[in-house]
Amino acid sequence: MRLLSFLVLAAGLAWAQPAEQETVTLAEAVHIALERHPDIGKAQAAADALQGRIREVRADALPSITSFAGTLRMRDPSLLNSSGLDKFPKELLDALNPVGANLFSYGVTVKQPLYTAGKVGAALRLASVEAEGATAEIDRAQQDLALQVVKAYFGLLWAERYRAVVAQTYDQRKLHAEMARTRRENGVATEVDVLRSEVALANVQPDLVRADAAIRQARALLNYCLVRPIDFPTRAAGDFVDTAWDEWDLDMLSREAIRGRPEMTRLRIAERSAGVVLDLAKAENRLRADFVGEYGIMSRLPANLGNSRFLRWNVGVNLTLPVFDGFRRSGMVWQATANQRAAQLERQKLEQQVRLGIQQGLDEIQATRETIDAALANLGQAERVLEMTQNNYKYGAATTLDIVDAQTALAAARTNLLRGRHDYSVARAGLLWAMGRTPWE
């Protein structure tokens, strides 16, 4: 009975949960991926860890309060080892016999840095700068994942549309095979025409199989990005991007990319971080002042641990100035200076790469746009040629080979148009990513 109740409850909970959405738009797919993908969670965890690092470093500037309690059993013959005891009478020396004794104590110790030559302040600045870098890493992970989702989404669209093109070719060749058989029965076509039409039809079958496999692979890749089961029946709702690109100023786009790319932001933060590390290295092994205080009770007898007469306290300021550290500080400064220079060079290198990526993106968009225009013009001609060839075949003015050639040309024209639209959409998303914008705009 309990098992039955449990199964009913579990079924009710499963029914109450919202069903996973099968058909998604591009924006919905990106949103789902950004909410679920582990890469985003890892970047967020790194940012949280750096927030903890800030708190850890801040502790070096705050007072440290420690409570203590202890007991000690000891026998101290220090008095007997005094050099002046040789002049004492023997009777007195025999009376000086150290015995074991207990010592009990408890209290609190307070330590507070007063001056660290800027070391604590530099460490705090370094932790804060690194926390900003973690935010940039989150943005970078989100943009990279969004671009991956966009490519997978358009890949699924391409696979589905290409399968439709292959299916259209199959239907055309099937219709022509039926026509050839009818003409053969009427005595106006030869057996060779029938065989050629049937061979052409059979040749499309492997293309259909490969197209179905391509759909499964593209859907699996998109499901991976969306953190769904690989075989989940995800469908892409929408179409390829047809919006014309109207921004061609390379300098303006490069400046926007340098400002907006998360990688550039991260390298600028790394450069600032290197500068703070240099300040931290310069503050190493300098004059340091610390306040130290202790307050508590110390007594030989436990009964006196609450007696104020046995109160013990001390306060003081400790000054520390290293005289020679074996050139440790100079080595740290040397390393920090080199790292700062390396960060500057890395930023300059990425700026050049960004400009190159923008130029390549513009070239790719222009090339794919021209491909689409050429494919559109060719598609109309291929459709007209197939129509004319089919009409000629009806009257015996064309052969099966002419029909197959026309069908192949039409399929190639449709495939080229589809590939051009896919490539344009992906190139546009890549250029938006290179500029630091959202790739699914």
C-alpha cells in the first residue's frame, strides 16, 4: 500500500512539472543554454571564489583577536644555576630545593597592523581588480556559449532544410520515373529511359539517409548546448537571418570591439592587476608596525584564577625592518615588472587580432551575400530549365538524361542558396560576437 501511494505521488509530481519545450526559437535556445550550461556555472563559481579572496585579504587589515587558556607543570632550577650562589652559606643552599609547580592561565591576545608600507592596501586592490576580471570571464563564457548555440541552431535549420531539398529532388525523380513507365507502356519511350529514371531515383536514396543522419547529429549538438538529453526531439522554430548588414566602417567597428569584447576587458584588468602586483612587490620587506596586546590571569593555584590580584596584561608596538633579504624583494619586483610588460604586449596583440577578425568577418559577410544573390538568380533559371525540359520530354524532344541533368542543376541551385543563407547567418553572428555584441541579434 505504501509503495502504491509513493508511485501515485511520484506520478503526480512528474505530471505537475512543466514539460520540456521541444520547439524553440533562437533567443529561447540561447536563454536556456545560459541558464543551464556548466561553463557559465564554472565562471560564476570562479567569481564567487574571488569574492571570498577579497574577504580573506581584507582580514590582514583588521584586528586579530585570539583567546587562549592553558596549564603548565614545571620545575625550574634557574636559581641554583646562578653564579653568585657560590658565596651563599651551605645551609641556605641546601634549603633552596626547587620543586614542581603548576601554572594556570587564560586570556585574550589582540594584534592589529598599524603600518605595512602599503602592502595590505595593495593586496586589497589586487583582489578587487581580480574580482572585476572574474566578471569579465562570465561575460566571455556567456558570449562564447551564445555563439556556439547560434551555430548549432543554424546547423539544425540547415540540416532540416537540406533534407527538404533532397526530398524535393526525390519526388521529382519519382514523378519522372512514373512518367517514363507510362510512356514505355504507351510505346513512346524505351526501356533504357525507364531504367535510367529508376537508377536516378535510387541514387537519391543514400542522400536521404545521409540527410536524416545529419539532422540527428545537428539536433544532438544543439541538445548538448542546451543541456538536454542527446536524443531529445528539439526543433528549431524560425528561419535564417535575412537582415542586410549595413556597417562597413572597419575603424569604427574595431574601436567598438576593443571597447566591448570581454577578452579586451579581461586583458585591461590583467594589465591593471600586474601594476598592483608590482606595487605589492615593492612593499615587500619594508618597515612594519604592529600593535600587540594581551589581557588575562595567571596563577599557580586554580583557586586564584578568578582573583583580580593575579591579573596580567601587556600592550606594545612591534617594529620590524628587514635589513637583508637575500635580494628577494628585488627579484619579486623584477618578475612583476616583466609580467606587467607581458600583459601590455598581450593586450596590443589582441587588439590587432580583433581588427583582423572584424576584417575577415566583413569579407565573409560580403562573400556570402553575393553567394545568395547569385544563387537566387541561378535558382530561377534552373527551375525554368527543368520545366522546359519536362515539357520537351513529353513531346519526345528531350531524354531522361536531360531531365536528370536539369533536376541535378536545380538541386544544386537550391543547395547553394540554402548554404549561402546558412553561411550568411553564421558569419553575421560571428561578426557580432567579434564586436562584443550578442551573437543572436
